[in-house]
Amino acid sequence: MYRLGWCKVVILILALLGGSQRSHAQVVKVSYGGSSGYNVPLWIAYEAGLFRKNGLNIVDFTLISSGAPNIQALLADELQFTNVAATAPIQAALQGANVVIIATSYSRIPYSLLVRGEIKSFADLKGEKVAISRIGGIDELAARLAFDRMGLASKDMAFIQAGPDAQRIMALLSGSVSATLVAPPGLFNATSQGVKVLADLADLDIKYPVNCIVSAKSYVDRNRDAVKKFLLAFIEGLHIYARDKDFSIKVSEKYTKLNDRDVLSKSHDYFVKNTALVPLTDSEAVQNAVKNAVLIEKKSNRRFEDFYDNSMIQELIAGGFVEKITKEVGSAR
């Protein structure tokens, strides 16, 4: 029902029939922070034309690797929404930036620690190089949490900024680093090449807001109706993601550049079981994120509730919009 070809037809029809509505559609720019599997629901919302359906015209839908550059673009008003892990917006907010988390669809740490074959334990990593996507990113936080849990100090390893999944996996395979952290689908792509998994960080069972929709507070205050439209599209994308695995895999193929359906199928199964269809931000997850914010040394007196805003999703629930989406997507399956 939601195949890519079908989506193109729908978008064309909307373009032809919605001329008068298009002139009133609010223009927004959106980014996402990586190619991990928890990004798929946002990609689905875009590919299925759900933002335009709700009166938003996305003129730029862009990959900006890692969290910090996305927040910088948001603060520069180059974006209105970004899809990143909570690390970057919370760090920015602690430093006084005007940003807020408005939705969270995934609140587990989905990274696995990949190592060279000769690494047998966490202790073997002492003094070794660990590749991360970007200093201050979610994978660095995940590494620090894992090492601390296993009795190693973060200073015992050298963190090397090495870029996206594919580059970090290549660095590991070449032997230039001893470990890296990767989430599905990159994880399953790496293991299919024989890369060794030392630990699955999901086993640490720590709540953390990994997949967050973030906006500037000033934008939210001025454009509350547009923000709710964005959230409606995102919520419908989440429901399609949960109900139509084949479409999810096709969208994943486009954005991850992977054409291994088995890898993408495993990635979908991994994430979908813990993906919230109503993406209310979890207070406990935010508390963990604030307490473990990387590179922030001074304490903050701010309430945890200052970092996120569930009110717009709660209004959509109270207005019956979320229930309507659930029924529509279910009947269209």
C-alpha cells in the first residue's frame, strides 16, 4: 500500500490538486543526524508525502552527520526541525541554547561495541583507539557509559573521530582502530563481514532518548500549529513503519545505500520492537541524558522538564488525531 511508486503517484496528485493549498503550505527545512535504523520513521513520513498532506512544504531534507552540526544549523535558523539523539540538544540547552525536544520515538541505546579479533575483553581495550562518528556524539556517550559500567575510565582509551558507519567499520577492518560502536543496519552489515561483537549496549538496559525531534523554542512558540502538523506526519510515519515492513525496507535501502534486504530486515526487527508509536518523551530517559551529558562538567539546577515539551503530542491525543491515524493506517494495510 505504501510502496515508493505509490507514494510518487500520491505526491503528484497532491501537487496537481493542491495548488491553492500549496500556496498556503508552510515552508520548513528538516535534517537527520545519521543512517542508523532509528531514523527510518522520519524518512518514511517524508517519502510517503505525509508532511505535504498535513500542509507543510519541506524544501530541504538533509543528512547532517552527528548531532552538534544539526543543532548549530537549527540555532542559525537554517533548519526548523532536526532528528538527532538527545546528547546534542541537551548539551546545547545546558549551555543556554534555545532548543527543545518535542518528540522521542526510541529510548534505548542501540549500539554494539565492535572490536578486532584479538580483543577478548574490555580490559584489552586499555590504551587502544576507539573510532566514533564525532566528538560529543551519541556513540561517544554510549562508549563512555559502556566503559564506565565495565570498570574502565574513558581516559584509558583514545577516541578517534572517524565519520559515518561505513568509514568506522573500514577503519576497524583495516586495523587502524581497535574498536568502534555501530547501530543497525550498519551493525548487521559489519557482522556479515565477520566483524566481532564484544558487547551489545542494549543489554545495559539504560533508558536514553536516542531518536528525538528537536526544534528551537522560539520557533515552537511562534509556529505551534506548524509543529503539530509536523508531529502528525511523524506519528503517521511511525505507524506505517510498524505496520508495513516491506515499505520500511525500501525506504531504508534508499537512505542507507544498502541493498542487502536481509540486513535491513534484521535492522527493522531490531528497532521496531522498542519504537514508540506515540513519541512522548520519557522523563527518566531525559534524566539519564542530562546526568551523562558529555563535555558538560558544571552542574545545572534546571528541571529535567525544561529540556522537552510533550504538550503538543498530548494535545493531538486529546483531540483524537492520534487515534484517527491508528485507525487509518490499520485499515489501509
